Amino acid sequence: MSDTTTDDGGRGAPGPSALGRLRSRRGAAVVALVRATFIVVGLVSAYYLLPLDERRTAGASLLLVGGLLAVFLVFGWEVRAITRSPHPRLRAVEGLAATLVLFLVLFAGSYYLLSRLAPGSFSEALTRTDALYFALTTFSTVGFGDITARSQTGRILTMAQMVGGLLLFGVAARVLASAVQTGLNRQRRESAAQTRPGAGPAEPETGP
């Protein structure tokens, strides 16, 4: 049965089934946008609220190592979720938002702690906003030069972020794209199975 009907002018109009799928995709897009926004707001809020001022050198190192491990764990969980999601592309946007923001606030927190524990590591003492600003300009490769790393530790940390950013854009982007394709292929297989005799037609996701 066709999903379209024809009006008096001969033009095709979406049928009930097509309209239902369109509404479903729009609803999923709104939900994905809301969840991504909550993820960003939650991570940035945690960055400003965590008692980083009380950390010692050992605690700062543990924070960085644990944070990097968390980035990998979150990314791996998101890849798995993308392959199983009914809307892989939208889920990939959520996953990228979570991984990217977590990566940025992790290094921002590390810069802030280093500035507190070893004054003079940067060209100026960093507030939390300064540290987040420096992490973002480093990640985006803008590098205005108003804040620079002066100590060896600060420069090593900055180089680590640069390398991590390149990997995030290069390797992680390809992994996410592969996960999206895997999810779409799974939908096509399920759709083909449902169109066999006795099963109703279904279509894979073609939305954003």
C-alpha cells in the first residue's frame, strides 16, 4: 500500500504512515537536542561546582588520569549505543557532544589546578573561566596568545590536549561514522526481515 495520496492537482501528499514517521523523527530530533543540551550544561556546571581548589598535586594527577579514562569509557559506551539506537545519526550527535565537552572540561580543570598548585605555569593566574577559555582556544587551534603556558608541565599538558584533540577529530570521528553506518545497516536488515510474508513493511531511518 502506498504511503502517498494524490490531490486534485496530481501532486503527491504524504500518507498517514509517512506523516507518522516524519513526526517520530522530528520528536526524536527534539529529544536528542534537549539531551545534548542537558549533557553540556551538566558537565560545565560540574566543572564550576567541583571543589578543585582543595586538590593536591597527587590529586590533580589522579584527576587527569581518571578523567581521560572516563573520556574513553564514555566514548566506548556511546559507540555501542549508536549501533543499537533507532536513530543512529542523532545518537552520534549526543555522543560527540558528551565526549567533546568532557574532554574540554577535563583539560580546563587540569589547567586551573596547575595554575593554583604551581603559580607562574601560565602567563597569568587562571580562573576557572580563564582555564576553560584556554582549553577551548587550544582545541580550536585559534591560539590568540593572550594566555600561554610557560612551565614545562604546562606545555606538556597543552601538547597532550593538542594531540588528544587531533585524535578526537580524526580517529573518533571515523569511529562514530562507522557506528552510525553499522546502526543503519542493522535497521535495513530488520526492515528486510519484517517485509517478508506475514510481516508489515518498515523502513530504515533516513532522517538527520
